[in-house]
Amino acid sequence: MVLATGAGRTAFFPAPEGPRVRDLVADMEEGELPTDGAAAVVEHDVETTTLPVPTDGPLAVGQRSVLGPCGWVDPLDPTACQFHSLDRDAGAIANAGLVGRGRGDATADEPVADAWRRARETDGDPVVVVNANDADDRQRADQTLLAGSPMSVLDGVAAVAEYLDTTDAVIHLAETDTELRERLQQAIAAAADELPVVPVLVEGPDEYRAGEPTAALEAIEGADRIEPRLQPPSPAEYGLYGRPTVIHTPRTFAHIHLALSDSEDTNRDESESATRLLTVTGDVTAPATIELDSDAHLSAVRNAVELEGSFKMACVGGVFGGVTRTLDTAPTVAGLTAAGLGTEGVVELLNDERCAVATAGDRARFASEANSGRCVPGREGTVQLTELLRAVYQGSFDRGKIRELGRVMAQSSNCLLGAHAPRPVLTAMDEFESSFEAHADGRCPSGTCTDKL
């Protein structure tokens, strides 16, 4: 996407070829705003600090609050961001009900202020960790924010650090994210004079398990074996090197920055009223990260992307999300949980060539390979789950045993991987039980598993 803007008007050109880009640049150099062939032309305030969007089309889906600066302001220009952390710490929004976002957040789906208070009350020097190491490329919201609006994330980090009365903050990145690391180094250097606390960058292994909050602490500490810690105590009580630690994702810190922009403290159920970032991916021509209001429905995501083929199902909540035929669910913690879906912030749209049994099996197998091996439900349960699904292809569909195993794993696993691994299997069974039965009878309704039957 190329945007040409001038005098309060912006023209949008989706994926123009090289020669066309050169023509656009030439027109702008001559002081003329090119509009021929534009997908949309939007009029807006000359001083706007958020991306002006068309009234229809993919960019019109949802809203732009947290995502506002992305794709519009210079991400390395600190003057393009209104910093709050020098004047207001996170205590100003402690009663706002803000909840953590993403599996890498130690307070995922829970009020963040509870962890802040616990860390403040615990003996020791607190530390703030930005957990930005996520090997699941389905979720792109964190990288979108770090690349497109790093100043808002850094301001949120500094505000929490100020509330904890600490100068120590760490951003945990995957060791393979070299380009993002370089960009963040530039952003940190540019914003240093605007921040009361300046974070340092630390690299960790590019592994799914390293994205779990306490496993991220192990990675930062340089442990040879990366695995989640037993809880309690929580990271807020015993975290990085034994210090009280607050761990959030970039999404959470960006929401903290946005909440601080309000002039007064608020008292509301934020989990049901704030926006949620969602990466829409799967069988689409190109993934997109959008922002939905709490009163919207997930079905809106279909307007943000172009689906390849006909819609069959969606997996909502990342690799271990829930499988569903419909998207008539609010993007809130309560709505997603009630529907048996995940809250990770990913919606995979899957077409009619996909097999629900194979989709469930692939995720169970990944769980058996990616788990840390620390607890029995994660280590043995994922293997048993994979074997039970493999047995379906061999003519044995023991639905009762699968459900009981899933219940035990969800209730007794030490980490979220083990607890959530059964979800795509159980929800796929709920939605496509006849497909499981057909596979046990030697037939794949979608025709994609014929060689396995």
C-alpha cells in the first residue's frame, strides 16, 4: 500500500508496480496530489496524528485508536507522539480495569493493576519486562505496534516503571528479529530524552515455548533449558532474578499509553469496553491487523481481507484457539471465552478445502513437539491427544476419552500450552463431529485426507 498525501487529502494505492510508484513520486515532487487509479481519496485534518481511512473497503473495518499512528506517523520521530510518562505514571489508570493482552502477558485477560500493586508491595527492586518474543507468526499485532508505533509502547513501559519506582525495564525479542531490533534501538535512542525510564533490549530463542511469560524470564536469565516456572509465586512476587516483575506484551503497553491520554482516571469494566487488536490470517491473500470495538462482532474481520475460496470455519485465538463455524461473537474476554474460543488476538479464516480433523491433529502434534516437558499433562497429555487423533484415521473415534483427556489437561497443566492444547480438538469435535465419524469410517468429507485413510 502506497499513500500520497498533501493539503489534507490522502490517496490510497494498493500494491502499485514499480513504474507506477515512480510516477506517484514524480507527481508529488511537482506539488500535485495524484488521484488517478487510487482506490480511495480521503479528506482529513492536515494536523491529524492518526491514519485517515476510507469510508469503505478493508481499511474501513474497525477503528484506529491503538493502531492510529501505524502507517501514518514517522515511527522514529518522538515529536509525533504525546508522551505521558513524564507527567503521569500508570497509577493514574490503576482503577480503569485494563486487562493484559496475549499469551505472552503474565496478566492475560486479568486486570493488570493487580500485578502492579503486588509488585509494589513485594520486597525487592522491581523490573518491567516487555515480552515481544512470539514465534507464532499468526499473531502480528505486537510486531505491528513495535514497528509502526514504538513510541506509544515505550511510553507505556516508562509509565509502569515509574509507578513501580524502578529504572529497570527490558524488552525481550526473538534473536531472529534483527530488523525489528535495529528499529527499536533507533526508536529508543530517539525517545531517550522524553522518557523517565529507558529500556534495554535482550534476545531470546525463537521458540514457541519462550513466549510464555515465565519461560521468557528463564530465557532472559540465560537458562540452558527454557520452560515455564511453577506458580505460585507469580512473577510479580518472584520474577526476573527473583525480583518482583511486571510482564506485559507490547499490545498491553500500547493500551496503557492510550489509557493515559484520558484526562482523568476512569472506573469501568475495560475488558468489555476497550478495543481489541486482531490479526486476520489463514486462507487469505494477505493477512491484516485490525482493531475492533467491544460491541462489534468477529464477523467484521471478513471484510478486512480477501478469502481464498469459500469460508468453512475459523480458528480464533492462535495456534491453540477454538474452531468455529460462525463469527457471531463479541471480541471481548467474556464473549470469546463463552464461545470456547481463545483470546490471543488471532482469527484464522479457513476455506472449504480444509479438513477439521486434520486442522485439529496438526495443532495437537505441534503441542506435543513444542511443549517444555516440565509437567505430565503437557508432556504426556499432548502425546496421548495426538495418538487418539491418529487413531481416528485408523478407525477408532473415542470421543469420551478425548474429552476426558482434554478436561484433565486443562485443569492440571502447569503452563498454558498444556492447558490450551485440547481446545482446537474439542471445539472441532463440537462443530464437526460428523467429520470425525466419517474419518473413522475411512472417508474424509473434504477430500484432503484420502492418503491417510
